Amino acid sequence: MSTSTADVPLSSFFNALGDPNRLRIVTRLCDGGPCSTSEVAEVIPVSRQATTKHLLLLESVGLVSSERSGRERIWRMRPASLVDAGEYLAKMSQRWDRAIDRLRAHVEDR
């Protein structure tokens, strides 16, 4: 499946990252590179079937991709999806910085 974050609402993207098990999966794939479903299942305390469901959800929002290798499916991060999220977070951070600056100026003027 080739889903890009442009095709997925950011709320779905961040919702996918809101689950601790999915966040562990993303961390595992970022730190350890591509790995099989079995290897991913080792880092979260759920069944292999539940692991697969988590991986499929991450794939549906464009965070990971997979391909068959023999009997296994190999999963890997899609770095471009993290770039889109990072850009959004940077914009939000700038908005907050401006709001804090306005508040600081207002308080100091009093």
C-alpha cells in the first residue's frame, strides 16, 4: 500500500502514534531498521495477530510499508511521513512561540 501522509488527515496520523504499542513499533523500526512481523512482535506485549493489526493500521496512515520475503512480511519506516508530521509540529511550535511573545509583551506593558 502506498499511502502518503498527504492522503491521510494528520489527526489519523497522530492518532496512530497515540497508542503505546504502535509507538514502540515505530521506535523499533526507526532504531533497528526493517524487520519481520515476528521481530516486531518481540517489542510489544501482545499477540502476533494483534501486532499485525497495529502494523496494518500504521501502514494505512503511511507510516510504514511492507513487502513479502518468503513466508514473512518485512516492515520498514517511511521517513517521508515523519517529515510531514515534523513540518506540522514546527508550524504549531512557531504559533505557540508567537502567542507567548504576545502574552509576554502584554504583561510587560502593564
